[in-house]
Amino acid sequence: MVEPNSSSGSLPLSRAQAQAGWPGEALDQAVALQRSLVIGDRDWHALKTQRARRAAEQLSAALVQLLSGDDPASAKPTMARQRAIDLVTNSLGWLKAELSDPGCPTHQR
């Protein structure tokens, strides 16, 4: 899962600040969705080639980024928006079959 406000160049917003412009439970719901879609270590080999699964995982992480680190009323670009854009771009790569699994490093020895 992508951690909210990780490696940003700006001060992280408090939970209350981040949610000020979003519906009350939106962040908690987005986090729950992202956690349910993340492909964990145990499922990696079985699910790594499922493009829609990989895309959904990335899209849900993008939503968490927006809800946890962005003020929707701000006209200025934010680090949270850029991270969300990066995740959406990555998810499109999976859906368009432009990205594929790089393989497991432990099996390439």
C-alpha cells in the first residue's frame, strides 16, 4: 500500500485538514478499499499478471493519496495530486498492457 504523505516535499496535512473538503468517512473507506485490493506477498505469484487487479490496486492507492494529502479547494498543484497522477498513469499502463510484471528477483538467480 502506498502510505499517505510519504516522501512529500511539503508538510503533511493533519487528518482533519485533509478531510476538510472531502466527505467525512471518505478517507477511511478509501483506505479499506485499498487494503482489500493490495496484492500481498502470499498472493503475488498468483495475481501478478492480472492487469485489472494491478490497475485497481494502483487506482485505489491514488484515491488514498488525494483524500489523505490534498485540499480539493486548492487551485495549486500539490504533492498528493502528483503522487495520485503517477499512480493513475501506472494503472493505465497496466490496463493498456504497456506494463508487465518484471519477474521475481529470487527466481532469476
